[in-house]
Amino acid sequence: MVHTFAVYVDDKPGVLNRVASLFRRRAFNIESLTVGHTETPGVSRMTVVVDTDAYGARRLEAHLYKLVPVRRVDDITETPSISRDLALIKVAATGDARTHVMQLVDVYRARIVDVSPESLVIETTGTEDKIDSLVEVLRPYGVVEMVRTGRVAMARGIVKTRRRPPARPPTPTSEISGDVSNCSV
């Protein structure tokens, strides 16, 4: 099953590498990874999509919380959410083919963002299935180049999120430096 995590991290150099390395060390393949700024200055949000079971997802969440730059982890797989992908698709199109491509773009509610004598660049957003479908209908015209962002996802409505588990309280120094005659070895 595919799990989607929203991981809030400090906006510092090297954080992406640390998070990606955690997945690599644990032998999980990242299906999609997007990173961007949030509404809070100094905090970035990673949307990470991983194919794993429920046990693996719980393990990943626990390991993510161990990383110092991680502030919060939300597994939004089971939460009602909105997810979107963005793609730019360059299609070879001249003459009559251009007209057909433009009609297909309208059907898929996409936009043409660049026109040249021999090609069109199409921008589309939506689910992965919608984008895959558009690419398949454009393929006969000649897809020259394509780039996709990966999934971004957000929970619907106001959802109570789980916060980072509190750190264990420090052991009082009186217990450490006190009388050791009661200690058993």
C-alpha cells in the first residue's frame, strides 16, 4: 500500500539528505518526494510517498521523529485529503495536429503555456491517473519532453495532528549522585 507522509522540517542545508538517507538505510523506495516552504518561516514541508505496509509506515514515522531537524510527521494516508501532481508536457504539433492537441488540452482542463512553430508546452495538474491519461492520448502526436513534480497532498478541513512525542524527562541529579549502597549489580 502507498503511504503519504507530510514531514515538517527545519529549513536548513542538508535536511533533505538526512531524510532521504533514512529511507535509503531502511531499504524503502521513495515513490514521490516534494519539498517546499510552509506558512511558518524557517519550516519546510516534505510530502513523501512510500510503498509499504502499515507496520513499515509506523516504523518510518518513529525513525523520522528521531531526526533532529524533523518537527512533525503526519501520515495522511487514511485521512481525507487532496493530492495533486503537476506536469509540463512538450508535444510536437504542427498544422492539423496542433488543432487536435489543443482540443485535447481543453477536454483535460489543462493549459498551453508555450507555443513554438514545431511544439506546444502543456501544463496540467490533477491526480496521477489524470496526468497519465493525458500523456497517453498525447503520445501519438509525439511527446518530446515531460517533467512531473510528484505528489503534494494536504488533509481536508482542520485535522488534529499528532505532535512530536515529548522527550523523556531527565533523571533528577539527586538520584544519580545519591547514595549507591542500595544499588544492586
